[in-house]
Amino acid sequence: MDGDLSRDRPEERQRSVESAVLAIVIERHPEALPRSELLGEMVSSADGRSRVAEVEDAVEGLVGVGLLAGDQSLLPTPAALRISELDVGL
């Protein structure tokens, strides 16, 4: 059973980081959020490269599924804004 839990943790952690990224970008809307500012908010000097990679992977994943737009400046897509308005109980 422990083996199953350890496999789920990276995915759960990635979802958590993606949720945090999306929440921050939506909060800043309608302003675009520079990626450097996002990293500044989400990564402390003690976190190191692995945390930067997690945030970058989260951004790329959200762009890939159409919830974020942009490269160096990030904006939520209309789909992301709409889902943030709905109380879907996720």
C-alpha cells in the first residue's frame, strides 16, 4: 500500500503547485503577471532549483491545457477565469 501512496504524491504535489500558480495569476487579472514575479512569490532562496522546476513545469502544464496564456507575462485564459467563478466542489 505504501508503494501506491508514493506514486500518487508527485502527481498530487504537481496539482497543488498548478493550483497555486493559477490562483496567483487569476488574482492578478486583468494585469499580466511576469513569470519572474511569479517565481519570486512562489520560490524562496531556501527552496532551490527543484522548486523553480516545479513552478516552471506547472506553468508549462497550464499553458499546455489552455488555462494560461503567455510566455514571459502570464494571463489566465477565459476558461480559467470561468472555472474560477464556478463553485464546482473540486
